[in-house]
Amino acid sequence: MRNSKYSIILLCVITGMVMLLGSGCAAPRWQEAASEAAPPVDLRKTISVNGIERSYLLHLPPGQDSAHPVPLLILLHSGGGKGDDLEKIFGMNGLADREGFAVVYPDGFSHHWNDGRNVERFRAHRQDIDDAGFIAALIDQLVESAGVDRHRVYAAGVAEGGMMAHRLACELADRIAAVAPVIAAMPESLAGGCFPARSIPVLMINGTDDAIVPWAGGEVRVGSRALGRVMSVSGTVSFWVSQNGCSNTPSITDEPDLDPDDGTRVRKQVYRRCAGSVEVVLYEVLGGGHAWPSGRNSALSGTAPAAGRSNRDADTAALMWEFFKNYRLERLPPTRRESAP
């Protein structure tokens, strides 16, 4: 009887070992799934452009690898800030993880972008820093090293970063598929030399009561500081409508007023029948101030008290992505490495 019990125990042990060996000592399937679904990645990196070391923060979505290129959103911070500010405040990474695109947060030179306003107090302007060249080199690097799809690169920015997005539309239309400047207008001194290589889709979001980047155009002001001149919002829209050969008559819709207590409404203008099948879109925030729509006023370093009303109806990040994912570049220029002698 005792031998019979030992035989049964021994048989169970041997059977378990055979099952384990037969599986090749493989990990349980839930562990395989966890290893396949790699977590999102955040990388702080630098790149040398024209002898100047430039820095950026890169966010890659879960499971990203070079065999499956993903779209890239370049998000440009406001004046006086840095790339990390946007990641912390706007929460773009969560959308990127859900939709499967990468986000890069470059840092301006001495906290500013050379957006074309020629403001003497900013080193980036005084030294005429080649920020368009920086962004072009950054795109090339991320295509080569991070599995970014060169056909689907987009640029957006807030305030000064939005003005820089206008400049990128002028100078890098052959590398960037679409742009979205937020609470920004075209610098007056930039417009005369703006000749995009192709029709480029543009989405703008501006508040009618913006006290810093005035709706009617003129001097950009933070407190008593005069910081260069910009075109009016309507003039900026007309500029891109003309550049893209669009119909001058937009379709206009009033967006749902989801938060009646925020003191603002959103009116959407869409200009169609453009060359290259692009669109120019303006979200006019009626009563809105110098704030990224979604209720986050603190995005702009040193300007929050003067920001004015913030719209809480629109989700700016989602609006951008819905616009961007309609566009891709078909013809691409060579990278800097490919074009080097």
C-alpha cells in the first residue's frame, strides 16, 4: 500500500516535469503578452546643429519599433519655456499612446524660438539661430534612429511656439505634412519672405480676447514689454488661404457649448477647394484669451494672470490629431546625410 502511494507521487512528479520540459520551459502566456506590449519610452537627448548643442524630449508610444514607423508630432513650447513644460501640462503623451504616434518636445535656444519677429531682447533672435535647420535635422535623426515615418511628420506650437510653427510651414513644407499654431499669428516680418514648397494644411486656434497676441494684430505684449508685431488672425488665415489657393468662402459652424460657465464659444471656419486637397481651418474662440483650449491656463510661463478666459469645450490635442491624420507627404526631400557631398 505504501509503495503504491509512493508510485503515484513519483508518477505525478515525473508527469509535471515532462509537461514543463515539453513546453520548453516557456513563460506563461500572460508574461509573453506583457513582454510584447513594451511600455512607452521617454528619452532626453541632444543633437548638434551648426555647432550648437540642442536638446529635446522624445516620447515613443507602447510597442514602438523601427520595423513599424509611426507618425511624429513636433510640439513647440511658448516663449520663456522649455519642452518639458508642454508634456507636463497638456497631457499629449496619453493621446499619443492611444493613437500610436510619437511626440517630440524640442527646446528653444535660451528658452526662445527664432520665429521671425526680430525681438532684440531674445538671444535666439539676436544671433539669428537657425531653428528651421534644427527641426529639419531633428526630423532626420528621428527617422533614422527612432522609427519615425517621414511621410507623417506634423508640427504644432503654442504662442511663440505657434509663431515658429508658422515659420516651419514657410520653410519646411517639404518635410512637414501639416501645422497647427495655437494662440499665435504670423509675424509681420516673416510673411513677405514666406514661400512654402507646397500647399500645406494649416489649423489655427485663437481667442478673440487674447491680450498678448491680439486678434486684430499689432504689437505682441506681455505686461509692458513689446515683443514684435504680428498680422491679425483674419490676415493670417487669408495669407494661408491665398498661399494654398483655397476658396475664399469658408463653411462656418458653431461648435457645441459644452461648458456654458466658461464665458466662451467656439466657431469653426473651414476653407476648402485648395490646391493639393489641403484645408485651412480656424477655430475662433469667442471671448477666449491667451490660453490653450481645454481649461489649462498655466501653460504659458509668466503669462497665466493675463491669460484671460480659457475655453473648456474644445480638446485641442484631439482636434489637432483628427486634423493631422488626414495628411501625409508623398514627395520627400533627401535627408541631410543623403544630400551631403
